[in-house]
Amino acid sequence: MVSRFNERLFWALCLVGLFAILSSTMSKNPVLNPFAKSLETPEPLLGFIASASTIPGILVSLPAGWLSDKIGRRRMLLVSGVVFASAPFLYIPIAYWWQLALVRFYHGFATAIFVPVANATIAELFPEKKGERISVFSSSTIIGRATAPFLGGYILSVTNYGFHMLYTAVGIAGVTAFLLSILLIKKPTEFSPSLPIIDKTNVRKILSEWSEIVRNKMIVAASMVEATQRYTFGAVEFFLVGYLKEIVRLDPAFIGIVSGAQLVIIPALKPFMGRLSDKIGREKPIIAGCLISAASLVAIPFTREFLILLAISVAYGFGFSLATASTSPLVADLAGEKMYGTALGFLTTIMDVGQTLGPIITGIIIGFTLRYVEGFISLTGILLFACGIFILIRHS
């Protein structure tokens, strides 16, 4: 029986996640590109500005998850809340592009800490329903992420590109997430552990614990699947619009429908996919999700009919939901309760690598070949490769 406290804490996390991810996403979409250009950022460095916030995920997700295992989840959630609340206001006095890069880097620590620790908290609260509950939480963050471009675009429109007003709104959302985390995420026993002392002996112990996760082949394989799913999602999110506009020549309204369909289907389906993985196991949904996603992506550049493209977008969202609803719960299952944070921090680290590289490498492929076909085929290939590795390790 799940306690009332666990239920309250779970829904509080979902609410905090919605506002936190709304804030962090609105700080970049759609404002970051025009803001960076207004600061006269050199063209070759625009990509660096865009990816600066993902670097902390690669650097600190694993240590943050490990620390949450040692000193408690709430402490780390409050640390991320401080960054969510403070970072948006640092955009306001920016006068030079290099300052924007630094603020983006700092802002990235918020999500890098929050996501693995929140997932570890949920896995701890609901050991028998990890898939369903982590997926519901993920859907709440996706809702925040999907709302951000519309709200940010509206603010920029009514203020005639008033960047300061936009970042004030980002700050309000970030402060809201922080205040909610203070008021709602209460568990006094979380403050009892003290900070670990870092000395040579403890460093060896820490590295040993981390290597225990890295040596688990199934954890690595599941993390690789998550990374490739994020790799393809980031690339599809950016380059599908270009294909629909330049090759298919769809009306902008229809482009929005096709590209937005997956953003609707993913949060809608993910909780059901998570519940399915709780019932039938994690591995089959991961494999099926990869195959459905791969089949959808390879079909895109050979299709120019609106309804078929819409169906493909929905199918891709279904495959993405099916696979990613099982990866985090599988990693938590394999790690065990004492290592939830460390293992999910490792998964987030690998995921951020994929999320960072996806648009960059796909853009290079499309730019070099001057065709979208090769770009989408490369996305299909990397999904099938990760799926094949996962199957081989599963049976080894």
C-alpha cells in the first residue's frame, strides 16, 4: 500500500518538474537564437552557446546522483532549485556573448542535478511501480517543455523582442519551482546524513562505487538506448521542420501539426507505456520501441503526403515513449535501492552526451551530403545499432 505521504511527495515532484523544465526550456526556445545574435555572437559559436547548458549534465549528473544516495534526495533537489531560481535573472544584465555562454553553463546545472535525483526519489517511493510513476513525472516535464516555446514566443511577440521581460518570466517560473520544492517536498529525515568527507580513501571508495555501475553491461546498454533515443529526438525536432519546409513545402500550419504531433503523443502515452513495463518487464518494450522509432525515421525522407507524415510522426512518438518509459526503471532495477541515484545519474550523463551530439552530427551529415535522406538514415542506423547491442548484451 502506497502511503499518503509518498503520493503527496510524488505529485509535488511532478508540479516542481513542470515549472522547472518550463523555466529552463523557455530560457532557450525561442529566445536564445535571437538573443545570442543581438549580442553579436560569432556565427561559428552559436552552436556552442546552444549546447553550453548540456555540458553540466555530462559533468555532474553522476556525482549529483551519487551525492543524493549519500546525503539525501531533498538536499540535492533544493540545490537544483536554487539554480533554477537564480540563473534566469543572470541573463538580464548580460552585455557580451561570452557572458551568455557562462550563464547558460551555470543554468545547465539545474536540470543536470534535478532529473536524476527526482527519478531516484520516485524509484525509491514506488519500487513496484517505477515504470508508471517515472513516466508520469517525465510527462509532466514534457508538458512544461512543450508549453515553453508558445509562452516564450507570445512574450517576445507582445514585447517586440523584449529579452529582459522574457527572462523575468523565466525567473518567475524558476522561483515558483524553488518555492514549491521548499513548501511541498518535505521529508525531515532527509537532512540527517552529513556531507561525506573527501580524502584519498573515500575517493577510492567513490570510484569503486561508480565503476560498479559502469561494469554492469545491462545498465550501460540501457543507457546507450536512452542516449540514442535522445540523439534522434533532438535531431528530428530540428531537422524535420527543415525537411517539411524545404522539400515537402508544407504550409507552416501543417508543419506545426506534423512536428507537434510527437510532442502531444509522448506525454500522453508515456505513463501507459511505463505501466506496461511494470507488468511485462522492461526489455521487450525497449526493443520494440527502438524498432518502431527506427522504422518511422527511415520512412520520413521518402514521404511527402501530409497524412502519412502525420502518421509517421505519431508512430515515432509512440516508439520513443515505449522505449524511454522502460530505460530509467530498468537501470534502477539493476542498480538496487542503495544505488538508485548513482545509476540514474550515470544514465543521465550518457543521455546528455547523445542529446548534445544528435543535432550536431546530423547537421554535419545533411550539410555535407546536401540531402535529408542521409541524415534520417543515419538516425535510423544509430537506433538499430543501439538496439542490436542491447539485444546481444541481454542474451550474453
